[in-house]
Amino acid sequence: QDDELKYTLKRLVEGLGATREAARPGFSLALAQVLQAFEEIPLCSILEQIKEKHNLEKVKKKLVRNAAFGNFFGVMALFQSGRLVKDRKALLESIQLLQQLTNHQTHLRDLPRKTLIDITSEVPEAVFEEVLFDILQGDLSSAFTSPENLHLLLVGMQKFPGVLKPKKLKKLFGSSTVVNKENVSRLVELLKSAAKSEKEDKKLPSVVFDLLQVALKEDAFELFWNEVVENGLLKEKSGPVSYMCYRLLGSALPLLSLEQLQLVLKGKVMLRYGEHVAATQSPQGFKFAAEMEGYIDTFLSGCDDPERQLAVMMGFSTLTNQGRPVLLSASRVVRHLQAVALQKYICWLKDMFLRPDLDCCLDFSSNRQKQNRQNADVAQQKIARLRRWIMHRLVSIIESATRKEESLVMDIARFCFFHAFFVAKKKNSQVAEASVLPSEPLNERDHTETENYFFGLLQTLNTLPVLGDTAKAAALREKHVHGVTADGKLWIFLLVEYANKLLSMEHVKAVKPFTKEQRDIWERTLQSVKNLQKKENKSDSAKVGAFQQLLLSIAIHLFKNQSETGEVLSDLLNCTEKAFSKEAKKKKADSSEPGWVEVMVEILLSLLAQPSLLLRRISKSVFVWICPSLTKRGLQLILDVFDPNQEQNEESAVVVMEESNKKTKSAQDTDEEGSEDSSDEDNTDSEDEEGEEVDDNFRSQLMKVLQGGNALVFDVFGFLSQNQKEEDKSDEELDDEAMMALDKNISALFAEQQKRIQAKKDEKDRTRKEKILRRDFKAKVLDLIDVFLVKQAENPLVFDIIEPLLQLIEQCMSSDSDKQEVDFLQKTASIFKNSLCRNKQYCKRVASLQEDVHALVQRLVKKACKHTDSAVALYYFSASLYLLKVLKGNTSSTAPPEPEKQSDSRAKQACQLLNPGCLNVKKVAAVYQQALTQFLSKRNSPLTCSMFHDLFKRFPV
């Protein structure tokens, strides 16, 4: 065993200087593990082996690098074993060896010095004083000659204050403190050198952070920050030094008192940081803003003092670029704020919104902004930029902050709503938002911006989990209820109540006042909502909630778009009355009159066409609630959106003639052909045909103009026959006046032709944009189909969706290949495969629909056989397999009885295989037999082997 250990140590020591760089750390770590496991091995003997094997004096010149690394990794192994600090002799020799290795800076750079500092920081104070101080005294006394020596001194001062006292420091380098006026210039140069050496690591050099700590300990922070950092380092116009100052600012935050924070956050480093953020908006530039946000996040998460938290948030919120703070308005660092600090910060933000104090901001302008500055009111622009940022900051607090209460959320929501849609004519103590008048009145753009932020806030409130620590709030959270307060009230209902209160006040006026009709609709809506709330416990709560949410959401949009919203709201109120009227429950409605579900579907479809993301999301959530009540007529309204015949009826009746077959085509079809990118030749042909048609019309008009001129001039254009040329040889040439008149007529004709060409281009562009909007709308409606297939998989109406969905896939595959069309096709195909065919839930009430479902299977298989594209045929075939699964999964009165012993799993499985359910095996087998015959007999059959393999695998019977 001793021989094996000796051999192991010998191999490991040799490996420390291996030629392969990646192997050296491995040998070092292995040696450390061996020395840690076998404590009887003396460290001094190992150190001697290392020195002897990797002797720097005897080694060949080309192997000096390997030998240097061998010595260095040998000391590292002794240190990592954990035994070096306990063995004073080995410790002393290791430090001496590291000091020798500092001369090989070409190969090792600053690694020996850093390791020396690491070892020094781990030894006890007594060991440092008795063993290391004498040998390190030369390095300590020359602390201001290199960053490494300064770092060694700073580590010693922090780790061993009892040894490195002020008197001893004075003996070492002539002063009892490190940070003083005499050392400022030397410290600046050393820190510059440290910054440039660490620029690749993109981190704060350790010597800088340690110097900051020593400056705080020596009560010289103000001198350090003002003279060393701001008046020294910042004058160096280099990236590494600037980034070091930014990192020093972020790292210093947790160590500073309130007064020191205020000094730093209003200083030159902050200003330089703001200029950097404003100048690096381009993707190519190195962005430090994310790293600084990390420093702020670390500080706020570890700080328990609300005043210091508030000082940092206000400091970064007042660093502005022409009024706009450089801190991201959606920054999530506010989640760490204490409740007191968060409340004060929100109050400060609201006060700055109402009474912007630009003097308290650390404002700057970029060089380009200074050059572009015109005679415009710069102060007004700054106030507008600041207000925009504050409003977004307030809205994002509701989403980001963790220590928020309902009162705080409501306070922000009311503030945003008031300044989006209302103006206070004079102070009013009854409403907090009207108790302070803005020092600078909000203009139309301010109201519009605030309005947009408010609807974003409303979207957040609708998805907000229940707040509070009460048992009722916890129960609602377990049920995954969103958008309500702890007492069950909708957030949006509270805002509508607040809006109603403002409408009835004298000293408050709306930005867009209601007309009498709109006010009547508003009052009617509120009454309807109150009636619904009374029925909440009696009726279906989901249905009541859906109507409440939709009524309130559209009602609050009255303040934004009054004309369109009023009509939609009126229809919705009528729909609500129908849905909850007692007569509708007792007697069946007239089949010719649409029911409440159909009206609701039409309203939801109209809302999906709106640009408001909030309304679209609410429409989708409301549709989930009404899915169980959806009728066949209601579903057909949705499917009509995808029907190309319905789409063509809405198009203009403009038709064009094709010379080849004289068939009429709609304007949309022509545009689709003209805009097809995949076929350049077709495009060229269609354009040539249009050009020929244009040339004929233009030629006839041009001939009429030229007929009034001389035949010689007329002949220039090549319109005369040979007989006409001979007849007109005797004609005289035109005089100047006639020539000018002719030229004027020709110019007018060409100008008119140019206008016609431009009008055609504009019309084509308009049609293209309409097509994009129509496709975007279809994609949103497709989400409703997806919701229905997932939520109502057992509804028989699912069968009515299959063919329209397949026709939509077929239509997409045969149309343009642009990105939007491809995305729409992928979405449709995904819904068909995942939400329909692969859904484990399916209709269990097929007994009364057996004939229709079997006929549908037959149609689908026949269409799969007739289709020319195998990809489309696959979808039709897959749909037929889905229907087979549904038919087989439904119970039938003719099913064979199950075995009496349920424990016999084989017999039970055989019974299930033999049970056809509602499936007419004979009829279906004939359909698939014909398809299989076609597949085996026709060479160009669209059917594939995998289709039948899937059929036989799923239904072996």
C-alpha cells in the first residue's frame, strides 16, 4: 500500500506541470483529495517533491511555462487540502514559493498574487502575526506600487485589525490611513490599472470593493467618492474604468447610510451612468442597465430599512433623460419594497405626476438631443415624458409588487381612471384624486396615453389573484378565482361604481362628456348588473359572471369610444334581458328570432374585431362560460366566418374577364393570383394581360386626341395604315400653335392615365391590407373553435365543426404561401389534430345520430379518395378515424354481455374488442374496402400505406 501511495503521489506531482492545460487543474484537485484523505503524509515532503520535479532554475527554457504552472498548482493542491493553514512550516514555504512565482508574470499573470491573498485571508490572526507578517512586510510596505499589493494590504487590514494598526501602517508606508488626500492620486492610478486588468471578466475588481470598505471604516467615504471616484476615475474616458465606477456604485448601495446614499445618487457617477444608458439603445452596444437593475434588486431584497429603500428608488427614478427616467418603468425591483416604502413611493409618484418637480431630477440630454433642440417648449416635453413614465410605473407596480393590499391596488386604479377620463374644475375633498389640482394641466395626448395605460391596468386586474390573508381569500385562491376582491366583488365593478360617482359630481367633468342617450345606456347597464348580482346565487353563477364581466367591460369603454360602444352595449343589454327573462325559460322562443346565445355570439365576434386586447381576452373568457349553452345556430355564426361563400358575398361585385376561358372571377381571387410570390411567371403573365387591356383603352383615347393633328405627327406613333399614309401625303405640317395645343392634350391624357394607374395600385394595396386584417380576424375566431372543442368535447355539435375545419385546411393549402397564411394553416391543423382527433373526451350521445355520423364517415373517406393532395387526404382520413372511435365508444342495445367475472382481464378485453358500440361494421367496412381497393389498384392514389396501417392498428375488429 505504501508503494502504491508513493507511486500515486509521484504521478500526481508530475501531472501538475502537464503540457495539456486542461489536465493541470485535474491533477491538482486529485492531489488535494489524496492529501486530505491521508493526513499522515507530511506537506513539506510533498512541497519538496514539487520544487524538485518542477525546478525553475534547472528546467529547459521551453519548459519554463509548464514548470511555473506545476509549482503554482502544487501550492493550490496544498491549500485546497485544508491542511496548509495548520502547518506553519509548509505555509511559510508555500508563501515564499508564490512570491518567487510572481516574477513569472508572463506565464502566470496575477494568479500567484491572488492565491497569496486567498491564503492570507484564511489564516488565523496569530499565525499571520507570527509567521507571515515578516515575510509579507516588503509587499505590504510597497502597497501603492501595484493593485495586487494594495489588495493584500486591504485584506490584511480587514482580517487582522489587531496586527495592522494605524501605528504599524505609518511605519510601513508613512501614513496611518489608506484613504487620505496624500494618497488620492496614487489610488486613482492603481484603480485604473485594476479596471483594465479585469475588463474581460466584466466584474468589479476585488481591490476596489475592499478599498470602499476600508474607506467606510476609516470614515473617509466622502473623500474617497468625491476625489478618487468622481474627480479621478471618471475623468478617464475609457469603457473599463466607467463600467468599474458603475459596478462600484451598485455594489456600494448595501453598505451606505441614508446620507451617503443621497450623496452617491445625486453625483457624477449617476449622471454618467444615465448618459451611458441613453447612448446604448442600439442592439450593438453593451447595455449595463440590466446589470445595474440586478444591483438594485440585490440591495432592496437585503435591506430592511424602508427609508433607505425609498431613497434608492427615488434616486433612480429621478435620473432622467429630458424628463424620462432611465430606470425601466416596468422594472420588477419594486417587489422587494417594504409595505411602508411602497406606499410612500406610490404617493411620491402621484405627487410628481400632479406637480412635476424637474428641479429635483438629475436630468441630462444626449448630444443628438441638444442638436435637435428647437424653439419648442422643452419644459412641456419633459413633463409629458415624465408623466408617461410615472403612469406606466404605477400600472406595473400592481403586477410586480408582492406586498400589495387591496386598498393600494384600488388607489392606483382610481388614480389612473380619473386622469384618463376626468378633469377636476376645482378642488374637492370628497374625491382624493380631485383634492389636488395638476400644476400643469393634462393635454389631450396626456389623457390618451393615460387611457391606454388604464386599459392595460384593467387587463391586469381581470387576471389578478385574490389578495389578502383572510380564510375567504385563501379559499378563493384555491379555486383559482381571478379578478375579484376578497369579498367576491369584481375589480371592474368597483371602478364602474367609482365612475358613476364621478359622473354625478359638479366640480368634476368628463374629458368626453356623455350625451343623454349614452347616459341612459350607462344607467341601464348599472341597473342590469345589479339585477344580475341578485340572481348570482339563484341562477348559474358562470352565466351570471359572464354577462356581468362583459357588460362592465363594454360599459367602461363608453369613456373611450362612445358611438360604437353605445350600439354594442345596447344589443348586449337586450341579449341579457332575453337570457334571464322568465318567459324565455317557460316557453320556447320563436325559431325565426335569434336567441340570447346567438346574439351573444354575434357580440363576441364583433368584439374580436376590435383593436383592444382587453376586449378580445374578455370575449374569449366569456365564450368559455357560454359554451355549454351554445346552439347550432350560434355555432353556425362562428363557422360562417370561415365560409368562402359568405366572404365573397361581402366583397364588391367587381369582375374581370379572362381571355382564355371568359370566366368571371371576384376581385379577391384576382388579387390572390396577382400577389402570389411562389409563381413569378404567373405574376408576369397576369400583369401582361392587364397591361394589354390598359394599352387598348389608352390607345383608343390617344387616337382620338391625335386625329385632330397632322397625319405626319399621327404617323409617328405608328397608328396609320399604308392607305392612310398615301392619302395624307399632301397634308401640311402643323403650325406652332396647333403643335402646342396637341402637346397639351397629350400631356393631359398621360396625366389622367397616370392617375388611373395609381388608383389601381392604391386599390390593390387596400385589398391586400383588408386581406391581412381578415386573416387576422379569422385566427382570433379560430381560438373560439379551439375553446369549444376542448371545453365541450362531448357536445354533439362537434360533428358540425369537422367538415368546415377540413375545408379551411384545404383552402389554406391551395392559397398563398406567405408567412401569415402558413401560420394560420399550422394553427388550424394543430387544433384539428390536438383538440379534436387526439382528444380523449368525445361525444357519448350518438345513438340518435348514428345515421348522420355514418354518412359523415362515408363522405370523409370518399373525399379523401378523390383528393389529389395526399396531405389534405390524410386530414380527411384522420377525421373518419375519429368518428369511428366515437361510434365504437358509444354503447348500443345490441352489445354482447360482459363476462361475469370482472377479474378476468383477458375476457373483458376480448369483450370490448367484440363490442362494436354504435358502429355499423358492415356499412363502414364496405366504405374502407372501396378505399383500400382504390389504393391498391390506382397508381396515383392520394391514400397512403400509413393511413390503413393506422386504421387496422386502432380497429383490429
